[in-house]
Amino acid sequence: MKTYHEMLKEKEAYALEHGKEPSAVKLLLLHVTEKSNEDLLMDLQQAMPVKEVDLFEQLCDQYIIEGYPVQHLIGFEYFFGYPFLVNEHVLIPRFETEELAQHILLYYDEFFEGEKIKAVDVGTGSGCLAIAIALEERNIKMLATDISEDALEVAKKNNEALQAGVTFLQGDMLEPLKGKTFDLLISNPPYIPNDEYVEALVKDHEPHVALFGGADGLDFYRKILMNASTILNPKSMMAFEHAFDKAEELKSLILDYFPNAEVVQKKDLQGKDRMTFVFQR
């Protein structure tokens, strides 16, 4: 029987041979063994039980050969330090979106100065943005929407597991928000142009409804901006994630609908224009 260390090294090499991340193999091993990283390190020289070997090999093949995202195989991804259930019905949370959440919380402190406010996350997917912000700042009463009932089922499970207190509504963009008003509108909508190349790992396993944003990738921003004034209070803030090459176009679009607003754009940690914030004072 092979040890945990031997199995890990064997499958890490297998992953590298096929252009996959060896770090994902370790995540699969931790998942199969139900061990913490510390416990696995202590047990590396122990023999790996046959049942664990069989499941580990099966999952490694699904990741390395069949191309399943490792997050779908282990069932979750961490976002802002919280574990979020993910599956084929929602986008896997990205690190760039964590940066958006960080900036939102900083701007909340600066712009709203600790007031109790109402916020909405449009197109919530797994609920990661809405839930993380609600957990980090209890003075933000969060509501979230999505057109996909399947996505909302995932988001509701995450909300319940993390006890975030977010309310969810099903519907297309701002449609379910008629008659409601908010101080903060957040959205990370689908923004990949329809004809842009998307790697198979993403295109084959994540929902297209959450990926593609029309011919230029800006369709959903237009839908939001054309009606945003009907749900925003006079003093309000909007926060968007977007494609790195669409910052100027999005700013121009925002100013078409909100000519007196202050628009602030931020780069992500890779130096790409990824976030836009809109302030009405």
C-alpha cells in the first residue's frame, strides 16, 4: 500500500503532465481523507486506506482528465474566509470579487459613516458577495436577486449555513425590486462578450447565463443603469465588477444615466481596471 505522501506526489506529477494545478490535487486529498492540512502533514508517511485511494484516484481523473472544476468535486470554495457551496448552477467565486467586497466595505465606512443602510446585490449567484458583506457589516441590511431559481437555491443554502440574514428575490435584474429603495446597489453581472473565447474548464462547467453579457459584454450594466434611479435613494452608492478592458465604456455609460455622479474606478491587485464605484451625494 502506498503512503499518503506517495499518492500525493504521484497525482501532483500526473496533474502537471496534463497542465493542471498540483495544488488542486492536495485539496482533493484533504477532501477525501477529511483531514485538516496539519493532520495530513502528520500522517503523510502512513499507508492510505484502499477506499480512500479509490475515491482519490476517481476524483483526480475527473479533475485532470475530464476537466471538472476542483471546487465542484469538493463542493465548496472559500470567499472572504467563508466556505460557500458551489455547483454547476453558480459561478465559482473569484479572488477579484473578494477585492470588490473589500472596497465596498471601505467605501461604506467612508461614505455612509456607519449608518444603517439597505443594500441589494443584483445577480447574486452563489450569494458570496451579499452574504460576505452582510456578515462583515451588520449595519448593512442586504437583499439579493437572481433570475435563476437554481442559483437562488444555492445562495439560500449558503445564507442559512452562515446565518447571514440576507433576503432573496427571484427575477430578472431590477424587476423584483419595484417599490423598494436602497442606499447601495452592488452587481457583478455577466460581462463576457458573446463571441469571446472562454476556456473549457469554465465554459463547460459554469452556467452560461452567469457568464455572457451580450455582444460587447455590457448588456446587463445597461439594464441596471437605465432603471437604477427608480430604486436608489438620493444619497446612494453603486459598485460594479467588470471586464478589465471595459472601464472607460462603463464610465461613459454611467455618466449617460447619472451625469452628476462621482465615478471612481479601481484596479485589482494585478493592475487591471476591474471595479467601478458610483456616488451620488
